[in-house]
Amino acid sequence: MILHLTNSANWIEAQQQGFITAPSLAAEGFIHCSTEYQMRDVANKYYRGATDMVLVHIDPAALTCPLKWEPPAHIDGSPSLPTEPLFPHIYGVINLDAVIRVIDFPLNLDGSFDLPAQLTAFSITHIKEVPHLHQQAAEMSRVAWKHDFPEDTLQTYLDMFTATGTYANRFVEVFAAINQAEELLGLATLVDDDELPGAIEPGPWLAAVFVVPEARKLGVGSALVDHVVSRSRELGYAEIFLYTEYQDQWYQKKGWSYLRDTLLNDIKHVVMQISL
């Protein structure tokens, strides 16, 4: 499912003419859409304060015009960055039989938008509770961390997912963020030893935090980190550690403290700590 943001007047007009269009179709050649994970940021960036807005839910498989996933088109003409997520663009009008439902998108009192309750929320669960997602999670993990751990295979991660608590003198717990459709949004791990060469920290470690691109900026990563920290506190730990290649400022905003610089596979990383 993808979403198109418009106002009630445009939706009424679309029902009369038999299709949805938008000014961007003439100006840019396509109609802008978003995933449910991108919509809040899009609405607050481009439509803050706009009233009488509605969200049109679209079935991509039912579209009669081409759908392409492309980098965001910046209003100021600046180029997109490699790290930016892809957005769904419809190259033509939206046929009404591709519309699944339409819901109101009300403003907050300050003019901002939050996702309506009807849209999918996410939850954090132990990976052992969703065995049908193990293969996907293993593939995701191998791709995400191959530059740090090139020796790891799919089986490395599958073995980790089936283990829980203490095993073979090790401790590991993997947590998954999933939405109500049981789609995998992200992962995070609590582990006694995160295989950092020469580490002097006692552990445990927050490790392998990863969020799928389309779910970023929606609090998934923050929720995963908070869950691991809470779990560490439950287990009686007084502190927890992590190392990161380039997210140290993000962790600092969440209360983590810088400890030292280190190298992993000749790549600079920062070791951080938080007291529980």
C-alpha cells in the first residue's frame, strides 16, 4: 500500500471525473506518493497548517499507470543524497479502482500532523516470536553489516536468532520491530560480546541496530534502542556499551556518552556508554 495526500475538495473532484490527478503531474511528470512510514515527515515538511486533508490509500498492483520508486524530488532543485529513501511516483493519473480507502488527516493544535490511528503502528518483539521473519532478518543483517563482519553468513544470523539467553557460555537477545501486517521494520541486539577487537569494556553491548529505509525517521530506531536499554536494566546491568561508525551524535542526543575511538577492519568507530 502507498499513500497520496490531497484535500477533500480534490478528492470530491476526483470522484466526479473518475481519476485522481495533481499539479505535479503537469509540472514534474508524476504524482507524488509516500509509504505510511514517510507520510508524517512529508506532511509536516510541505503541508504544515493545511486543513481538510485526506490520505488516499492506493493498491500499487491495481494502478493502470506506471509506478516508479525514485529519490525524492527536492522543491529547491537540490540533488538527492545516496542515503535518502526512495519514494513512490505515479507517472499518470490514479485510477479510482486502485483506491483502497480514504481517511481524514487532521491537524494537531500546533498545525503539525501525526499519523492517524488507522495507519499501521509498530511493536517490538523478541525475534524468537516471529520465526517466519528469520530468513528476511538474516538477509537484512548480512547486507547491513558485511563491511564490519565480512565472514558472517546467513547461517551466522539464523543461528543467533534461534538462540536466546545464555548458551555455550554466551548471552544474546535479538529484537525485531514489526508492524501490524508483521512486516519487518528493524532489528537490534543485546549481546555480551560484540566482537570488537581489543575491547576493554565489560559489556553487555547494544549491537546491530538497523531500520529499513522506508521506516526511518518514524521512531523505530529509537524504540529499538530504548527497548534494549530497558531489557538491560531488567537483567540487572549497571551500564551498557555500543560502538558506531557514524551515528555517535544521534546516540549522544539519547544520553549515551563518548568513551573512546577505535578501529574495526581499519574503519574508525566510536565506543559509547550509558548508565542504567
